[in-house]
Amino acid sequence: MKLIDKTAVITGGARGIGLAIAQRYLSEGARVVVADIDRAAIDEAVATLQKLGHADEKVMGVALNVCDQSSIDAMVEAVTQRFGGIDVLVNNAAVFDMAPVLEVTEESFDKQFAVNTKGMFFYPAGGCAFDGGTRAGGKIINMASQAGRRGEALVSVYCASKAAVISLTQSSGLDLIKHGINVNGIAPGVVDTPMWRKSTRCLPVTKTAH
Ligand SMILES: NC(=O)c1ccc[n+]([C@@H]2O[C@H](COP(=O)([O-])OP(=O)(O)OC[C@H]3O[C@@H](n4cnc5c(N)ncnc54)[C@H](O)[C@@H]3O)[C@@H](O)[C@H]2O)c1
């Protein structure tokens, strides 16, 4: 029970790795906020967590678009009202497209960088999650990927967005430590989730999906 009395917000927490993190954090005693763009998936995730025996008062589902500052502000406000603040922020939301380099569309490029990189960076840098940086002991965990450590012919933009996540994690860690906030990244290999299943059945596409 390492997380008793801690509140953790998990972006993209409604399925896949985010939902698994939510489950594990609850098992460690945390209060968990499942923050996701997919309202139906949030409701399903909250019901799943409750069915697994996690107490209703420890689980909160909130609609969030990490690309929209007003949505972030509203989520922080709702979580602060219910749980008093945020101790752990897991920046996990991401999207993924496949296309050969010469077929990448500007729309796909912008969407992947908007969600995976900008959506991850402006959240903590805005300070909103941690009372303007005054709440010492906060933790930020950014979800990078092994894809950020090397190029891939069919997922060039996703790889680049995750390389940027690794770099921004390092810079944020060096800067935010003066506020007592610890920043780390995780770079997983392949994990069997909806995102991974999409990639295995994908022929190159140019359409962005959640
Ligand atoms: N699955 C893998 O093999 C793998 C490997 C390495 C890294 N990762 C990373 O792990 C994280 C989770 O991946 P996953 O496989 O569970 O993905 P997933 O697609 O299963 O889940 C991603 C979640 O993010 C949400 N989301 C998308 N856009 C959003 C937005 N704008 N605002 C808020 N939420 C949004 C989706 O609704 C979804 O619930 C991602 O950052 C991904 O890049 C995954």
C-alpha cells in the first residue's frame, strides 16, 4: 500500500495501459482519476474497477481532452474539489497512425504531436496539476515508448512524437525538481492493448483514431 492518501490522475486511463495503471494504483491505496477523451470508455472503466472491488469513493471518471487547456482546467478543478488536489500525474494518453513517410498527412502529423507531445508537455508545465508548482512531492510520469528510441518506416511521426516525450521528460525533470516535483518517463515495448491491436491489423492509413 505505497500510495495511501495519494490522488493519481491517469490521462488516457479508460483502457489499455492506463486502465492497468489505474487498477494497480488502487491496489496500492491511491484515489484514482480516470481522465480520458472517450466518455463511454470512462464509464466502462469505472464500472470495471468497481466490479474488481475498488471502492466507489476512490474512483473518479472525468472527460478530458489533453489538447484543450480549458478541458484540462475543468478536470483539475473537478479533481481538486473532490479529492483536494493531485499528487501523481500519469501522462499516458496518446494516438497512433501508420503510414509510409511519403504518405503522412499534415493532419495526422499535427494530431499525433498535439496529443502525444504537446498534450503531455503543457499539462505539467502549466503548473495547474500541482497548485502552480507549490505542492512539493508531486510525481509526473510520462509515457514514452521504445518507438521514441529508434525510427520505424511506418510509424515515423509516432516515433518522433515519443522521442520528443523522452527529451521533454528529461528537461522537465531538471527544471521542476526545484518545485519538489519529480518527473520520470516509461518507455515500454509492445503491450497488448487496443492501440497495439490496431497496429497489427493496420495497413498504412492516414486517418487518426483514438
Ligand atoms: N501498447 C503498446 O504496445 C505501447 C508501447 C509503448 C508505449 N505505449 C504508450 O502507452 C500509452 C498507452 O497506450 P495504450 O496501448 O494503452 O493505448 P490505447 O490506445 O489503448 O489507449 C489510449 C487512451 O488514450 C485516450 N486518448 C486519446 N486521445 C486523447 C486525448 N486527446 N485526451 C485524453 N485521452 C485521450 C484514448 O481514448 C484511450 O483510452 C500511450 O502513451 C502509448 O503511446 C504503448
